[in-house]
Amino acid sequence: MGIRSFGLTPRAYEQLREEIVDGVLRPDEPLYEIHLAERLGMSRTPIREALKLLTREGYLEELPSRGYVVPRRSLDDLREFFELREVLEASATRYAAMRASAADLVELGRLCDRYEREKNDAKWVQIGHQFHNLLIKSARNARLMAMLDSLNAQIVISRRTVAQADVARRLTAVRDHRAIFEAVRQRDETLAQSLAAEHVRRSYETTLRAHAPEAFANQKAA
């Protein structure tokens, strides 16, 4: 992540990132070092370092007035993010089918089992993230993993507003994860890549439905 391992900077970074993801810090609300330092009970130096790191990772944008702001993503931003994620994550899944270790496969299978059984929505989402993170790690491509980490930092804020998954979408996600895992386990790199791309496209549609539900109003009966 590139964050310093000493001082208060890591603490400031983690707290501010959590507030951004949880929606405590809202899009378009100006953030200033001095105010954040007072609220978090720190000097301005660790706050400044944390803000710079969050900006590099895409969580914040710098303002001409020397402040920062949580960016408000447009539908075009979302389209670009997910198009890029589709390409990168599908490729990572293909490489995972080629390079995943026996231990990786065991853990991926366990995560699939937990994903299918989990009833708590927050824990279910967390398990899904763990599955994808391990899948990407299994590709054994550090540069690809770094690119996806950066990209997902851009997506995380926009996905905060995604509505709770209904039964049908939950079942679809569970089936997707299981199918991807089986393709990786069978070392079928072509199928794994195709299934991963389809899964990202469905994730994009879920995000769009949350951001622009009126565009899908006529499809409810379908």
C-alpha cells in the first residue's frame, strides 16, 4: 500500500478511509487538514500524509483551495471502472487457473462453502471480497494485483450505495463464485476467464441499478 509503518499516519489513514467507505465523509464535502487534525486529535503532519496517500489511491481528489474532497462518480466513471475491471479481473482469473497452488484451491473451496452458507449480509460481502482477493493473488502477478487494488479503490466508494442483495441476486453471485472456482480447479483457463468477465458484468449491472433505478423500472416484471 506504500503507507508508512511509523507514527500516526497509518492510524489517520485507516480512520479516514473507513469514514469514506462508510459514508461518514460525503462526496463534495470539502476536507481540510486543520479541521481533521482537530477532530482526530493529531497534528497536521500525519493527516497531510494520510490525505496524500488516499488521493493517490483514488479515495480523494485535491481541491485548488488546498483542501480535499470525496469524488462524486458519474455513470461514465462507473462504466470505465467496470470495463477496466472486467478486463483485468478476467485475466487474473485465467492466470489463477494456470498458477493457483493446491493450498490456494483448498482455501478458495472453503470460501465458496462459507459464501453459500452465510446469512449475514455484511459477512457475506466480506467473504466475497476474500474470494476475489485470493483469486487475484493466485494469479502470481504482482503488477496485475497492484493495478486491481488501485482500480477497486476507485470502485469501493461508488459501490457503497449498492442496495442489499435480494434472494435472486444472492443466488446468482453464489453460482458465479462456485462456477469460477470449479473452472480454476479444473485448470480450464479459458472458461475461468469467461466466467469472471460475466461475473463482473453482473456486478456492474447491480451497481447501475442502485445508482439509476429508474433506468430498470420497466424490467421488474421480466
